Amino acid sequence: MSLNRSAEQTYRQWSTPILLELKEREHEMDPSDRQALQNVLLERRLINTGNPTGSERRKTDPAS
């Protein structure tokens, strides 16, 4: 395993429980902090956004 891959794996092992704990306490956060947490959770796929269907599934233009 490469050094970068090992570092990424270690980061994910440590950060996932922290992010999930923050998710439980998001009601205590400022709106901008809540949005930042949501963005990270979506990026890391730690929250379920459902399975897109049809045209949403293969959308190539994120602006539309």
C-alpha cells in the first residue's frame, strides 16, 4: 500500500466517528457550520441521499 493510500485510510478511520458525533450535535451549531458539516458528510457519503433515478442519475451538468 502506498504512503498516500495509507495516510488516507488512517484519516478516514479517525475522522468518520468524529463526523458522526458532530452530526448528532448539529442542532447546537450555527447555520454555516451545519451546512459545512452537511457538505462533508455528503462528500464522504456518510449520509444517505437516496438513489437518483432517470435523468438525475446521469446528470452531466451540475448547474442544471
